[in-house]
Amino acid sequence: MTAFGSIEAVCWASLAVVAFAYVGYPALVFALSRVFGRKPARPVVSDAELPAVSLLVAAYNEEVDIEARVLNALSLDYPRGKLEVVIATDGCTDGTAGIVRRYAPYGVRLVEYAQNAGKATVLNRTVPQLTGEVVVLSDANTHMAPDAVRRLAEWFVDPAVGVACGRLVLTDPRTGLNVDGVYWKYETFLKKCESRLGALLGANGAIYAVRRELFPPVRPGTMIDDFVIPLAAKRQSGCRIVYDAQAVAVEETAPTIGAEFGRRVRIGTGGFQSIGMLWSLLSPRHGWVAVTFLCHKILRWVCPFFLVTALASNAVLAAEPGYAVLFAAQLGFYALAVAGHFLPAGPRWLRYLRLPTLFATMNAALLLGFVRWLTRPQNGTWRRTARTAPAPAPAPVPNFTSAAGDGRREPIGSGS
């Protein structure tokens, strides 16, 4: 093959990998899920059959949001005596721990660590102290629907289920309106397909549950624990990971483009880090999980390198008329990505014009994440996402009391 032909092959192969990662794989996994998969059916479970649950929130300097989070946890619809609420603070330097202590009379347990060691270390230290058969993990700025924990817990009546993942709904921090974007809906679609195949990858850190006996020790410094923990549990036990779109939690999006980009960089860094932890899942003995891990995650994470290679090789070929058009198309796409950054927030149809911006910034974040993974040691300590304003004053909620005679909770107010 001539040098020109080799560069042509590199250009087209690079574009093909990107096209498969974002378009071909969704079509493939949809087809596979319909031919070989089945929709998981959540068992119908009585209160007596529900497992004991520990809801664990690891927090670092969350005084703005923690009271609303505690009150939301106490409002959950779960049988009395079967739900333990635990807040683990990781070397907080603000008033987070003091706020949590006020709720000790209502059954909220504070586990306080003096030194900031990172979320992975907090989970490793705290999970063995919990009493629940099932551990539900969530974030300090997350609000769960009243029935969310119950819906997750019902899956664990099936002994084959080791992890259950709920659905995270994103809201605008200024208006509170649902702003699930095209990309988030696209990812939710993939979760549903992969769940049908029994090959779901990871979870939403805001709302997922793990059988406590299967909880794997997490390597200190792990950055995307909600990805590593479910897959490590599956690797060591062969358990099922299920997705329940009706177990809903709500969380605000990052308030600024810069904050969102920083979050994506951290995810990218954690993604490259996790490959070294989970590479054995690529073995064919793991079945569909090997396929989804390779095609959904690893290919997605390496797409920035193929995008750069496609543009660079196309530049070399641009003297040819056909390749000049392709090169102009690539440059035009990135120009649209830059222009999309300056589009106003509304109306809603403008979100489609911002798709090139989303695509380009996501891949730029992955590329920067790779550089950080390669050049900086990862200690997993907290990088809290800034939020626009304190959470609104919470309304009174139901809570634990020994007076309720029907096995559930009765309202007693906010306790503040």
C-alpha cells in the first residue's frame, strides 16, 4: 500500500470508530437486546419481605444541601425499623456534621472522619459498619422520590440480583424544571438496552443499591466509584445488575459550563483509571458485559484520539478534491461547536443546535482527563461542584416514630 493509501485508511478507520461508538453501537445493542434480551420484571414484594436497607450518603462540606438531603431521606416510604439513614462526613471543615447531629433523635446516624481521605476510603470504612442487607448509595445534593428506595429494594428478593440502579432526572438549578437533554436520554436508552441483555455497566451515583455482602473493597483514589463498584461486584460474584427507570432521583445540573466541563474531565480521568481495575471484564467469558464494556465505554473514552487522528490525516489528504470537502466538513462541524457555546439558553429547540458543542466539549474533556490520568497521581479527594444557591428551606416530612401502628412512619415535622 502506498503512503497516500495508508493515510486514507487511517482517516476512514478513525471516522468509522467514532461513528460506531456513537451511532453504530446504539443500533447494535438495541437489536441485540430485542433478540437475546428480556425486560427485567421487578418482584411484587410485601413489607415483611423487604430487606433491611442502609441509605448511605458520603459528604464533604455540604452544609448548603445536607439538611434538605436528610429530610428527604426521612420522608422515604419504607417500613419502620427497616431503613437506616447514615451520613458519613469526610474531613468536613464547615457545618455539615453539626447539621446532621441535630437529626440524631430521628434515627439519623453520623459517621464522622476527621481527615479528608476521599469518597472511596469513606465507603470502605463505613459500609462494614452498616446494618442493612442492602446498601443504597446517594449524594448530598440528591432528592429521591418517596418510593425510590422501596423500588430498588424489591429487586433484592431475587438472590441473583446484586446491584440495582435507579434513574436520575436532571433539573435546572435556577428554575427547577426537568432539563434532561438529548445526550442524557441517549444514555438512558443505552442503560435500558444493556439491562435487557444483563450487561448493564455501572450505575448513577445519585441512586443505586448494592447487596452489602457483595460490596467490593474500593481501591483508595477511585474516582468513579459508581462505575467500578457495580462491575467489581459482578466480576467477583456473577450477580445481576438491573436498571429500574421508576426508581427516580432528582439532581441539579452543574450551574456553569466551566463546572460541567470540570465534572466531565474528572469522569474522563476516572474512566481511564477504571480500565486498569476492570480490564478482565473484556474476557469473552463475561459474555455481553465484555461487549458493552468495550463498545460503550472503552471505545467512547478513546474517541478523542480518533477524532484528532481523523482531522490530522484528512489535513494531509486535503489537496485531493474529495478530501478537501471532507476536511471542510470537519472544520465546519467544529465551528458549529464553537458557535453553539454562544447560543442563548432557550427556546428548547436550540438544544439540537448545541449538540456539536456537547460532542466537542465531551471529547475535549475526555482528552484532558486522559492527560491528567497520565501525568497526575489520583488521590480521589473531593472536588465539590459549586452550586448556584443554597437549597430551599425544606418542608415538614414524615419520619420514624414508635407511635405509628401500621408499620410505616407518621408525620412529625421537620425536626428543626
